[in-house]
Amino acid sequence: MKLRTGFYAYLAIASCLGVAVSRSNFHWGLLTLSLVYLYMIYRLNDKSGKLFYLTILFTAGFSGYMTYVENNNVSLHHESESQFSATVHSPVIIDGNKASFQIKSLKNEVLMVEYYMKLEEEALQLRELTLGDSCNWSGSLKQPQQASNPHAFDYKNYLYEQKIHWIFSLNSLPQACLSPSQTTFLTSIKHYRQKGINLINQYVDQPTSSFMISLIFGDRSKLDRDILDAYQQLGLVHLLAISGLHVGIITAATFYIGIRIGLTRQWMNVILIGLLPFYVLLAGGAPSVMRAATMTGVALTLMLMKKKVFSIDTIGLACIFVLLLNPYYLYHIGFQLSFSVSLSLLLASGILQKMQNGIAQLFIVSMIAQVASLPLLLHHFYQFSFWSPLLNVIFVPFYSLYVLPISFLLFFVLFLSPDHVMLFVPLLTYPLECMNFLALKIAEFPIGTLVFGKPNTLLMAAYGLAVIFFFYMWEINKRWLGTIVLLTCLVFQWNIDYVNPYGKVVVLDIGQGDAIYISLPFNKGDYLIDTGGAFTFQQEEWKDREKEFHSGSDVLVPFLKAEGVRRLDKLVLTHGDFDHIGNVESLWGEVDIGEVIVPQGFGVSEYEKEILKVEKKRGASINVAVSNAGWNAGKASFLYLHPTKFYENKNEGSIVLFAELGNKKWLFTGDIEEEGERDLLHHYPNLNVDVLKVGHHGSKTSSTGSFLRKIRPDVAIISAGRNNRFGHPHQEVLERLSQVEAEVYRTDIQGAIIYRFTHRGGTFSTIIP
């Protein structure tokens, strides 16, 4: 193989490997990959050895650079500090009664601020804060919450990669702030960006304003959640991010205007090179914008120097530059998708140029992008949509040829004459409404979007090789072979549970509630005991938030998708309390349910009736748990022990399920209290338990001393919310468990509790050590 192009692309890959080797827990695997990559470089026809030695240098250099950045990414503050003199570092975001923004302390460290307003009038005071204002702040420092469930978003790591180590919870708002005598360049740019966003919000109604802000300034925080989820599910979310398309349109428009007013091409190239960094900052500095702007800047610079460079080298230089600015960008999904898709399209440019039909070309472009991003989509979102290539044929021209130009046109009208902008807003509003309606309806179809789950490390490697092989086969006109290899990986992951000898029990950190997932080896069964659900309390309307956290859609459903769960064989609802069944509706349309098990008397409340009605309509069978009945699956067995009669108290009438899993005896007790425990022992006096799911989240009315002394569990698992208002688990219960020498696991302290097993036995682990 003769080395002709891609010199800087090879170095970019070496840079990525260097960063990854330094930070990853998978050191040996990445080191092996690096050695294989170096061997490939060595085998290239690179007689001078220049590329080979530079690859070693870049791999080692970026590894050392990442190590240096990591060692210096530490906080200079301590948890005991409560008073700060600091400047406002980001715009204030107000959502209901919560305000959040960043401040920069005198030690030049950024802190994330949160404040829960007590009075509606405080929002006016917060909106008066502007970037650069210097204030005296009073509050308390606390560490950000790390991920407490498998596959969950890690907020602590997200802030860490922005070099933010603390959340500063304000006691009250500052009484007096000083405006800066002079602002820095970056602060001025942030001011202009915020003014532009405020201008759009002031004169353009939702949801049109949120789309304009997303496309012009790169801020998607105000986009409707349902629409954003639909675009993400259908593989269209890239249209809502600033990318090469935006930079290309802006560059071309500016170049055309400059030429029309009499400037030379050379002068316009110089002006554009100077303006591109401004636009990157105005657009929020996302990796995709930096990639597009850097590639454009490199191309313009080489044009000025009258040097020719291949596009693949341009993207390599852009990658190296972005990683030099911030090596943490390697772990940003925007960086990963932007560079992988751009590189694949560049490599496939020869194929695309041969196609004469514009629609067919657009379809192939979409398909290439889908294939290139497939491993990343499965890793981050656990699913992909077969609708994507077809929908991109419709949505890409709509956004690139209509929505984007009209959005910029409306902004310029806003800038010149705000009072007249409403005459033109309908040009964007009505077409957007139609296309969003189409996206929402297609996203509701049960077919097209396939949930595969999160690939493990070996599968990710296999996908990466399969994608490379796919494009290589396309290049040599053996597309069928590349397609077969890629489909083989997909089919294998789709059926991987059938060959998986491991099962698991996961007690999710669902807050103040219960949600327990059981998966048996070799795909013999997937079960869910309760769903969790947060209690809602009536409050003043101004306190309601647009984006309220929901344990069903934000914890339970993403977890099941990451596990590759498309169907639950059984959903056991132990009783009708909302903290056990409140998230059932989150499963509708996301996961099929074969059978719903309920206790005697279930269906009294309106919400219980709604659950039964909808589940029947969706094809699930509804059965009442019968004491001393159960089922066997593989080498596991399940038996309902309770209730044996109807109880007026829902807690006492909870379903109690006894299971033998992984060579251990489990007792899942719902919320039974003293009466239920007494009745349980009356009917099963010889009950022997290895693992107890502690009843009623550790309430002192459950887990009585006589009950615990009788069953004597080795392990006790308590599912309770952090700082819950009920005081669960109660200290008396913890003392009783200590007296029977049970090892206690708590979701409020250790996050999700996981038991991974085979039929011979298993091991416990927690998400938070």
C-alpha cells in the first residue's frame, strides 16, 4: 500500500489513541490497538519512516499531554468554604423556581451555582445579573452527583471534563454586585451571544424561537423535549446542531457579499479566517462547530499560500487542533459523530461523484453517515432507526435550503427592525410545525426504531472493524460482502442474550421507590418488579419547571434500553402505591410487556384502573398473584408467598415473591409491614432467606426483630431515595439488621445494587463504591 494522502489523518488517529490510552481503564486493550496501528503505519510504503516516527511521537505526546491535563484538573477550594467573591461566568438560566449559572472565583476556578427561589420576585433580581458582574456569594459547596445507575448519564464526570468540581448552593441572592470597569474579549463575545438569544426570545414565539436559537447560536436547551427525543430517535438530531453545513453557508454568504462590494478574493479569505473564531465563540464552541470552522480555516489558509491539500488531511489537522485546545473533547459525542461522519463522507466522495441522481446521492450520503455513526449511536443511545436514511432525504434539504437560510434572514430582520419581524415569522413557523408533526408521528410507529442495547467493548471493536470493512468493500465494488459482515454484527448483538451465560438482578436507584430488574442467563426471562415513581405535590404555578426530572423516562427506560430489553416477560406490581407503579406509563410504547402481575384488590384507584385498561389494550395478560403459585425458568424458580387474603392496607397486601437465583434464596417484600410479616411467617414458618429486599424502604414499621431473627438474611438491600422526607431507612431498622449480621446495601448511598450470577453463584457490586 503506497502512502499518498491522509498524512495528517494518520497523525490525528494517533493523537486520539494517545488521549484514550492515558485516561481509559482499558489500558492494555488500547495499548494493543496502538501497537497494531503502529505496525500498520510501519507496513505502509513510507520509505523515509517519517510518518512512522511521527505517529509514535504524537501517540506518546498526546498521552503525556492528557496525563498533564488530568493531573492539573483539581480543585483549589474546600468543602468547608461558604463565602466567595466571584464573577458571573455564564448567563443565568431560570427554569421554574430553580436558577443555575456559573461563577468564577478569585482562584480562577469555575463553580456551578444552583439556587431555588422562594419568591417569584427573585427572578427579576437574577435576570439583572450580567456576565462579568462581581458579587459576594454565600452558600455551601457540595460535590456533583455521579452516575448512580448502570449506563446512566454521569453529571459529575460531565462537569469534571469542563474543569468544574463543585456545585455551589446559594443561601440567598447577593445584595450588591459591581459591574466590570472593562470586559475581556471572551466576556464581550458571550455578551453579544446572549443578547442575540434574548432578542430572538423577545420577539419570536415558541417553538420557532428555540429552533432559531439552536441553529444560529448552538443552544438546544429550550427545544421541546418530545420533539428533541423524536429527532434523536429518527437519526435527525444532527440537523439541530451547528455543523459544517452552517459554517459553509455563512462562509459562502460572507464571501459573496464581500466580492459584490468590491473586495478581492485574497482579502475575503483573510477576513473569513479572522471571522471564523468569532463565529465559533458565538455558536457556543461545540466540537462540531470547531471541527467545521477549523477545516474551513485550514482550507482558506492553504488557498492563500497557494498550496494544495487533500480534504482528508484537512480533517486530520482539525482533529489535532481541537484536541490541543481540549483533549476532553475526545469523549464528547459531538466530536465523535462529527469527525467519524465527516471522515466517512470524504472517503466515500469518489462513490458519490459517480452518482448523477441528486435524490439517490442524498440517500447514499445519509446511509453512509448512518453506517459510520452506527457504533457510536448504539454506544450512546442504544438504538437506531431504519427511517433515518429515508427521512434525511426529506429533512436535510428542508433544513439546509429553507430553515437555515430563513432563520438567518429572520435574525437579520430582528437586528435591523425588530418590530417588523412578525411579518416574516410565519414563513418559518408553519413549515416547521408540519415537519415536526411528521417527525413526532413517525417516531410513534412501533416499527423502524430498533433497540439493540449498549454494545460491550468487544462488540464495539467488532462494529468498528465491520464499518471499516464495509467502506473498503464499497470501494472495491464488493458491497454485498461488506453489508453481510455489518449485518452479522447486528444480528449477533440482537440475539446475544441467547448465548450469555450470565444473569443479573439490578435494584435500581429509582429514588424513593422500588424498581428491580431480573434477567436470567441464556435469555430465559426478563422481569421487572415495580417501576418506581415520584410523588408530586401541588405548588405555585411559577415554580413548575419545563424540564422536570422524571425517574421513569430519565432512569428506568434508558436503563432497559441499554440492557437491550425490548420485551418484559413479566411486570410484577407489588401494590398500588405511586412510588411502586408511578412509572408504568413510561414503559408504554417503549417496552412490550407479556404479563402484568398484581395483588388482590388492585384496580381500586383511577390510576390503577388506567394501568389495567392500557395494558390489556396493548396485549398484556393481567393476572392476580396467588399464594404458593409461581413459575420456573431455566435453573431459576419463583414463588408467590403473599398475600393470602385481601388487606385494606395496600402495604400489608403487597406481593411477596420468593426466588432462587444464582444459588441464593431471595425474598422481594414490596412494602409489607408488621402484620404482613407476621402472616407470612405464619404460612411459611421455615422460610429461609439469603438475600432480603427490605420492606417499605427501611421504614421502622417493617423488618421487625422477630421477622429478621426468623429468616436471618445474609444480605439486606434497601431501596430508598437520598435525603427523603420520610427518614428512610430508619436507624432502628439498620440496628435490627446489624443484630442479625446482615450485610446492608443501600441505593441512597451506593446507587444501584447489582448481583451478576450464573447457576453456580454470583457476586454483588454497587455503582457507587
